[in-house]
Amino acid sequence: MKKKALVSVSDKNKIVEISKFLVENNYEIVSTGGTEKKLNKNGIPVIPVEKITNIPEIMNGRVKTLHPLIFGGILADKKNKSHLKDLELMNGTIFDIIIVNLYPFEEKAIGGQLQDDLAIEFIDVGGPSMLRAAAKNFNSIIVLSNPNQYSDFINEYIHNKGNISLEKRKSLALEVFKMTSQYDQMIVSFLRKDKEFIP
């Protein structure tokens, strides 16, 4: 049975390379929007996320991954029979890897000095939610939140024949919580009209 990776990124640097690696190692890729188009263009087979949710993206892309069949697949503890039973009852699927990064709020909203009505479109909602869900569940899932992590992941995957250590999973989860915390602080700072980044 193939494993599944959910891939949804704004920063598409190296996304083709890591997606090819996953497909070569018996993963199915589930993806959204621009990421799906990028992978398809490069000959990588992709399952559109709406095939999982049975609902097309709506509200100009504001809602596409916010769905129990996505978050159930991310948050399910693989050692918890109740979680697995719930997934089975809803005809869900388990994700093994999440590759997600966030809308470029700093670059577009702050750097572009946008007014609030334009700036808010660069506030990511689904991305941080998926990342935090996967980071919470690091015992069962691998979360990659930055293209700089891809090479290390591939090297460890090859060296350990597909096994990513719990220590590495926890480290990747920690990076998520640090990143989403900083992301939220940027938004707080911007909406206060204080353009200085609050670390």
C-alpha cells in the first residue's frame, strides 16, 4: 500500500525534486492549486485535494484544505485504534508526510506596504493549521515546512532506508511552532501599523 504525502506550498523552490523523490519511493502526492499545476507540469502524478474532500476549493482559494478528511488524515495517531476506526468510518486516509509553507506575508503585505484589505489576502489560514496539526502529531507524521529541510530529509531517508527518527520528527515539529509563532507576530505587528518585525 502506498503512503501519502500532502504537498501545498507557496515557496515552490525544490518542490519538484522532493516530490519526484517521494514518488520514486512509493508515495502518492495529494496537492492543491498552484502546487498541483507545478507538479503536473513536471510530469509528477498528483491527486487533487478535492478528490479527497469531494468539495472544490471555494472563496477564491480561501477554503480548500480546511476539511475533516484532511485534518483527520493529519492528526490521526497511528497507534490509536479509535483514531483509525474514526478514519475508516469516514472513509478517510492517513497522511505520512506534510510539505507545506506559508503565504509570503512579510514579502507581499509588509514589503509591499499594502492596505489592510489587500494585506489580509496574504494571511495564511490553512497552511499554519496543517503545519501545527502535523507538528502536534510528530509521532505519526513527518512535517517539512521549509525547502532548506528537503535535502536533509532525503539523506536521512536514504541512509535509514525510509525511517525518519523520532528525534528528527520532533526537531521538524519544533521548527513549525517557531515559524508559525513568528508569522503570527508579523501579522500582529502589521495590523497595529507597527511595521517592525517582533521576534
